[in-house]
Amino acid sequence: MPEVPAKWGTLNADMDLWRTWAVFRKELLHIRRDPASLVQAILLPVMLLLLYGYALTFDINRVPMVVYDRENSQLSRDFIQKFEASRYFSGCSRVSGYGEISRLMNERRIWLALILPHDFSCKIKSGDSAKVQLLVDGTDANIGNIIIGYVQGVAAAYNAAWAKERLQALGWGDLPVNLRSEPRVWYNEELESKNFIVPGLIVVIMTMVGSLLTALTIVREWERGSMESLLATPLKKWELIFGKLGPYFLIGMVDMFIALGMGMLLFAVPLRGNLFLLIGLSALFLIVMLGQGLLISVLSVNQLQAYQMAALLTFLPAFLLSGFVFNIQQMPLALRLLSVIVPSRYFVTISKDIYLKGIGLAILWPQVVILMGFAVFLLVTAQRKFVKKIR
């Protein structure tokens, strides 16, 4: 190794900044000679944000439906018109029987069929309950429940309007309403899915980039036979580790800024918290992911095994057990306990709270402390498991 210039100095007796910089430059050269991987790492956040940002949504609008009106009276048409005027339903075309409903639902052309009985008007005018049948495609249970809620909302509004009209016709006036709920939504006033999907998606992107790329660093050196040359140098283990992680840290931060910019400019997701706090905590989380990927690389025997382990131990837990899509509190106890050891869980909380609630370290400090613990544990474990001897 070249003589250490005085301007670099040493970090301590065990770590030389010049040697760390030499490994850093070497890793940058490897990345530059593999432009396909670099382009893939840069395009990954763009692809994921475009796909999931637009495709992954829980906003159910314009439900395709048909109506089987067995009476075809003025009252039944008034009731159907309530659905036609709602933005939550579309179509409302008429069918002539159950066979046509079955065919349309089997072909996935409708999600809902509304069947009005032949005595609909008679029941309404006599004060009895008119039973309206709903046929809902329950293939997706979540969508089915949402559709039923929409229909019940339209029915409740129709009942209220009809009762008011009858009271006025009898000269009684309006009955006083003793209890009225006035809902007010905080943090995500429009209840748009993108406002909580995009902040969580940034976590998934950083997880994938940070872990999948670094999972190949050490094991790739063994497979190419270049690790023997590194072991013959005076390099210390920490110098090798920090030198190799440095370039991927820069790539991960570039991806984070790309995702942040797309979230703000393309999806118009509000950022109510401190931008610099979000950037700083993103850097901390990225170090955690780099440490996890490095540990996987140290323990793997080949690149295929490292890639598979990284996908299994980082991407899937980040997607399923972090609270990104599925609420952790609604999971079974075993999965809730398992999510405790998933670092992405804590950064999903940080990201969403900074984005939507605008809160700071006064509330988020427990998650920050846990991420710091993960970073120290993973890096120290990777350093101890890495043995400087030929396999």
C-alpha cells in the first residue's frame, strides 16, 4: 500500500482512512465497470414508485354494477338514481334476470348487482321495510366489504330523505336530530391512498437497494478470487467494511432523493415535517440495511444464495411486516412479535409520521434509538463474522 499522506491521518490505531479510501475507490471502479447494475439501482425507485404509486390503491371508486328492477316504478327509479348520481358507482345498466347477472359477474364485468322486488313501492308507501337484494362479488373480501358499505350509505340517505318527505306531507315538520356525528379527518384529509403508500414505498425502495446490492459485495470477491489479494494487504476488517459500504451508501441516498422528489412533484404527497430530519433518519436506516446486506454477504457461500437470502430476509418482511400496507395491530400475535425484529417497521413509522403528521424527534426518538441499535448490532456482527483467511 502507498505511504499514508499526513493530510489523511488515521481514525485510530486500528483503522486507516487512506486504506479505507483505497477500498472505496476500488468499489467505485467495480460499479462503474458494471453499468447495468448501476442503471438498475437508479431505475429501481422510479419503476417501483410508478407501478405501486398508481396501481396500489385502496380508493374504490366507480364500482361497475347492474340493476334488476322487477317493479320499474317511479319510486324504484328514484332509488336507482341515487346510485347513478354517486361517484362510487358506474354503469347502473338494467338487466332482465339472474342469469344475465351471473354471466356478467363470472366475466368480471360487474362487482355489484342490485335487485329491487316487485312490491318495492307498496312496501315503502305502507311504511314496511322494502328488502333490496345485493349480489356482491366477494372474490376480494376487502373490496366486497367496502362496496356493501357504499350501498348502505346510499340506502341510509334515501331513507332519511323519504322520511323527511313523508313528515312534511303530514304537516309534522322535521323531527329534531338529537345526535349527529361530524367526522373530521386529520393528517390525510382527502383519505387518498397515495399519501400513505408513497412514504412507505420509500422505505421498501431503500430496503431493496441497501440490502440487495451490499449482499453481493463480499461473496462476489470470494467467487472472483480477488479476496485473496485483499487479504494479502494490511487492510483491517473495519477498513474493508467501510470502504465497501461507502459507494452503496451514496447510491442509496441518490435513490432516496429520487423517490422523495417523485413523491413531492409527481404524486403531490404533502411533506409536513422537517425535510432535513427525514433525510438524516433515512441515512440512518440506510446504514441499517447496508449492515444487514453485508452480514448476509459474509455468511453466504455464493452470490445466488446471498441474493435469495437478501430477498427473503429484507424485501418480504419490509413489504408484509412493516406496516407499509397491512396494519400490524390487525395481524396475529405471532406475526406482531416477528415484526419487532424487522427494521423497516420502525422507519415506516418515522416516514409516515414525518410526512403526514409533521412530528419530530420528541415523539420519534424510540424508533430512532432502535434503528441505532440495529445499525451497531448488524455492523459489529458482520465485522466479527468476517474472517480474514482463505476459505
